Amino acid sequence: MRDAVIVDAVRTPVGKGKPGGAYAEVHPVELHAHALRSLVERVPGLEPGEVDDVIGGAVGQVGEQSGNTTRFAALAAGFPESVPGVTVDRQCGSSQQALTFAAQGVVAGGYDIAIASGVESMSRIRIGSQTEVNGVAQDVAGPSVRERYAPGLIPQGVSAELIARRWGLSRTQADEFALASHQKAAAAWREGRFAAEVAPLKTTRADGTIAQLETDETIRPGTTPDALAGLKTPFADDRWTERFGDIDWTVTAGNASPYNDGAAALLVTTSEIAAARGWTPRARVHTATVTGDDPVYMLTGIIPATAKVLARAGLTIDDIDAFEVNEAFASVVLAWLAETGADPRKTNVNGGAISIGHPLGASGARIATTLLGVLDQTGGRYGLQTMCEAGGTANATIVERIAR
């Protein structure tokens, strides 16, 4: 039976997703193409024309990120015209789903060599703009869903507040988690733990100067508990307490992921093909699942997704050596830790999205790239990554490190 292995993976440093950020002048196709080119350069003897498909994630599929943006990224990367591309939208889990699709295609024999990737330029494609027409938000759920979840679905930030309330999480706990994320990410860069996974990109700024982002742009090593405690809670609103009752507001810009730009890519093939080509894979895609959960709480899907992937893999939480859990909001990861019993010391050991950043469509591939690095650094065997997603879905993937 065929398997699916990850030969190598690469990501850009993550930029601020706002005007003035490192990639603000970079078209998302070019950002994505840089990750694809960098990946090919890392794999000895790989010719781009050998790639059967490029599967890329993107959330804001509008404007410059529309029209099957992954296809254009492959062309921009110099791949032959014969190499196709397809763009996936499973919201924040888009490029994690791309990895699953690539692995499934390889195992099934539909592909011999595939690339899973993702991109998001939040500085150029404003979050939520894909659900608007002429600046007016559209009803993307439809009347039946509105009726089923009357009086309607809610913003993710309010979902994060409900999670904090359900699991008894305080503002102080959320801020402490955020502070630790920045400290861990800063230490990882300082100690060279990200160096092997990152391919910096030279950019031309608006003033014509050439710059190159060397590290993730939203890490704040100097942030303090007092600075975090002074931030406002933007979702505090009487309409939510009228609907849900008292809420001790906890979510701030400091304990949630920022807006970001970035891209990442992974090469997937079989162990037999890798051996024949002289490639030493880094990991095997052991098990991958996706599940749905309450779309009002929305972000709790990572809890059943983790249980599902472990059961399917025949493993327990204690068998996992490293966890990457997307830090969309601190309360999401804290609730996951409380519910699963996972070891916090094995979770996001090099920081997470609160510090490194969350370029939506790229985050699944970015987290997978980082997870491979953590397993290499620690000598661990199994790594598990999971991602909460808008609408109440969640991906979970287990990879098994192959000793080099």
C-alpha cells in the first residue's frame, strides 16, 4: 500500500498584514510563488514539471487572491504550464486541508508528487472582504442556517469569549498565555530554531527601497503583563450579554492572533518514490481528519477533531511528542488543553499565531512546517496539529517523524 511522506517544507517569515508591513507591496501571487520556488530549490533533482498538482489554501478569495490564485502562483514560480493548481477554502484550515488532499491523492495513486501550500495577504485583501459586495456584508449562511441558529451566527471574537466563559478562563490567563507565546517565539528565533524552515523574501517598499524580512514581524519580545492588561476588549457589547447573559470580557488584540501576510509549501510523495530519487523524507503523514462542531461556539472543533484523529490513528494524547494548536485566540488553546489533557510543555513550543502570526490561508502549511522543525529539534516521533475554522469545522493531522 502506498503511503504519503513529506520530503521538505518551507515558509516565508510572517509579515504584518497591514499598510507598512514587510509584504504590503507584494502581490499575493508573488508571495505564494516565492514559497513554491524555495521548496523546489530545497529538493535535490526535483524538476517543477514533475509535480502532478499544486494544492494551495487561501481564505480571502477575492480581488488579487481570486481566480484560482494557486494556479497563477505556480506559473509565477516558473513551473511549466503543464503543472496544474487548485485553491482550497476551508477557512483558516485551508492549507492544512491542502496537505490532507495532497496526501490522499498520493496514497490513492492519483499523484506521485504533489505540493501542498497556502498564502494570505491580509494587508492587501482585507479580512472578510470575500463576503462583501460594494462594502456591504452579504448573508453567506442563508435563511435556513439563520433559522436553525436564530437569532444568527456571531463573530469569532464573541465565540472566543463564550469559550472563555464555558471553561472558566480569565483575562489574566489569556494574557499570560499570549505573553508566553511571544517569549517562546522570540527565544526560538534567538536560538536559531526557525532558521532551517524560513526562506526570506526581498521586497521593494513603496519608497523604492529594497528590504528583506529576516524574522516574523509581529513577535513582540518586549511586551509585558501591564501592556497586555491595558488593552481594550473590542467585543464587549450589550447585544451579546442580552443574548448570552453575563460575560467577563477577556479577548483583546493582545491575546488574539494579529493580521498577517505569509506563505508556506510542503512537498508530498511516497516513500518508494523518495527512495528512488535519493530523497530522505522528514515525516510521514500518519493520519488526517476533519470534523464539524457548533458553529456558534465555532472554534471548539479542535477538541473533537483531536479525539477523532487520535482514535483513527490508534494513539493516545500521551503518545504525541509535539502539538501545534493554532492560536487564533488564547482561550481556544487553553480550552483545548483543559479538555484534552495535553501537556502544555509540548504545545506550541516555539510560540504560535499570537506571536508568529496567522496569515489565514497559509497557517496550516506554516504550522506543519514548524511542527516538522520541532520534531527534528526534540527527536520526537509523533506530532499533532489542529486548526479551528470559521463555521465550526476543524482539521487535525498527525505526522510521524522519519529519523534522518
